[in-house]
Amino acid sequence: MLCTLLWFNGLLESLNRPSVGNALELRQLQLQVLAEPALPERLRPWLAGEEARAALAGQLEQNLAAGPGPGSPDQLLQLALLSRSQGQDHTATVLAELRRQVPPERRPLVALLEENDTGNDTSSTQLARLTAPWEGDLSPLTSQLLCQTLEPERPDCGDAEVQRRALARLLAVSWLPGLLLLLGLALLAREGWLLWRRRSTPMPALLGPQLDLLDVTLLIAGGFVVLGELSVPLLLEPALRPLLAPLEAMPVRQQGVQVLLLYLGLTVPPLLILRAQLRPLAARRPPAGWLQWRWQPAGSALRGALGHMLMVLPLVALTGWLVDRLVGDPGGSNPLLELVLTARDPLALGCFALTAMVLAPLFEETLFRGVLLPVLGNRWGGAAGVAASALVFGLAHLSLGELVPLVVLGLGLGWLRLRSGRLGPCVLMHGLWNGFTFANLLLLGV
């Protein structure tokens, strides 16, 4: 009962965490507007969208209204410039707020934007003089918008190389996932055809630890959720402060190392519990081990992982879209997503990548597809075991906002475990999935 209450409380508390969805939407819209000059005229409606500027202005306004403060000067300047180009009435209000925020040496630029006849007489030299006090605080997009507003006749506003890189990133985060979705749909259709024609490969025996329901409840609810996710951070964070004190001058790097160490600490209680549970069963251990890793042959493991990841991709996208339409954005995103999106430190990003793409797949697949699914599947049947373990997998992440997509991902991972009889491909699929998400965040964050 205590485990259930703590677990439920952890789920509810996840709703207090901010959602990364709005930040991702904002970054993609900024990328579209920044890349727009690098696009051929005929392709702009397809790649950048006909209303990219209006959409960006709306998203900026939404994010600034939902944020804890008035927003950064760069964001306010972007909003003012976009609002002015759209002929919106609240441009003066945004500029007034910007004037209150910035020091006196930056106010001449704001004053020029407040004039009604801006756009005809500003020279490149004058613009460079006005933006000099802002050096280092203006993003490439803001500099581009300033040039387009104050020098409307100039054909080469913005850095052409920056615009080309933005276009490459835009293609990677928008069109490439679309192509992967189509490929995933084709693989799903093929899989459905094989099942209907009864030509699919027979399921191998579902082997796993010979534990009972009480054992797996203790392992998942007690070891993973209560001791690992809820208790370890409370105990370990104070102990890590002296160790990480030398990195205080580099807070992002400090955060990256802390995330890695906390995750390593999180794994200890459930793995110790699992070791104690398996020790009495050593005499009955099957030849390939209780967890059935079976990494070899590596080629078939990788093909299975990649194929199932592609098939799960459209299903997760569909369920995410349905949740957004029916419920809205409930918030509660994994904090690691925001950290990756905003981090610039290579060591910090390396720590995040190691945690998300190696440690998490190894650890979570050990518990959920290596132990939980076989125990449930051998009692209730393979399909019921996959469904139940996927639900527990989603709930164990203590994020109500991401529950449905996580359950769908868990179904895909469980189906791969059931079909292959191996745990290694599940780890690879989980790592590929997290790597795909990580790469998208990197492309939007740079």
C-alpha cells in the first residue's frame, strides 16, 4: 500500500513539471524562418510553411505568457519584429517591455523600432552601430529579422552559411521523420499481411526468471520506483554536492555529470534485489541465462531492433497526436529533454547521451522485458504479458504526460521480446529510440 501511494504521488507530481513541447515547437518555427531565405521560392510553402512568421509570433507570445518572467530581450525583440511585419497592434507594448529590460546603451535600437517610418533610411553602417551594444546576445534569427525590417531593400540579410545549415537541420527534423513514418507504416502493413496470411515466424519459448508476482512487485514497485526513482535522488543529491563543487563555474557540465551519477545510483537498489532473487535459482538457470540476452547473431538483432522501432514510430506519433487533440498538452515532460535541448557543453551532452542511449536501455530492458514480461507472460499468456508489462513500464517513468506514448513504446519492445525470444534486440531498439529523440533535440537546440 505504501509503495502504491508513493508511486501515485510521483505520477501526480509529474504534472507540475513543465512541458518541453512548446519549446520544441518554438525551436522548429525559428528554424523555418531562419532557413527561409535559403529556400527556392517554389519550395518555401512546402518546407517553411506559408505562415511561418505568423506561427512563430504566436508561439513566442504563448511561451512568453506561460513563462515565469517577461522573457529574454532576444525573444522580445523577435516578437516585436515579427508583430511589426504582421501589422499587429501590440508591437508597441512589446517594445515598451523591451525598453524597460535593456540597459541605456541598447535603447537607441528600441527607439528606432518605435518610430513609424522605420524601414527606408536605415543604412548598414547605422544598423551595425545600433546593434553593437547587443553583441553576443542577438541570435542569428534576430539579426536577420532586424536587417529585413530596417533594410527591406537589402537582398542579402542574414548569414548565408547559417541559413544553409538551418535548412539542413530543418530537413533533418521535419522531413526525415516523415519519411521514417512512411517506412514504418509500410512495415506495419507488411506485418499485418503476414499475420493475416499466417506466414509470420512462430513464437519461440518465452524464457525468463522463475519468479512469482510478489517477487516482481517487490522488484519494480519497491526497487525501481520507490527506492530507485523516489528515494535515491533524495539521498544521493546532498552527497554529490561536495563532489561536484569544482564544476560550479560550469553549471551545465555539473548538471550532466549529476544526471549520470544519479542514474547510476538509481540502478543499484533494483539490481541488488534482482541479484538476491536469482541467487537461489542458480541450479535451474537455462543455458543462455535467465535474461536471454543472446546478442548473437548481431545482424539479426540489429535488423529486428531497427524494424520494430520504425513500426512503433507511427503508432507513437498517432497516439501522441490523439492525446494532444483530446486532452491537450498535460505537461510533465522528462526533465532530461529540456537539458539536452538547451545544453551546449560537449561533456554534458556526452553524459546525457550515455545515460539515455546506453544506461537506460540496458537497465530498463533488464527489468521490464528481461524479468517482468516473462513472469507475467508465462502466467497470463504472451499477449497479456506484453500489455501488462508495457503499462507498468509507462507508469514506472512517473510521467502522466508521457504515459500513453511510453505504453505504446513498451508494447513494441514487448512484441520484439516475444517474437525474438531475445533481450539483446530490445536493448538495441530502446537505444535507437532514445538516440533518435536525442538527435532531434540536438538539431533543434544548436
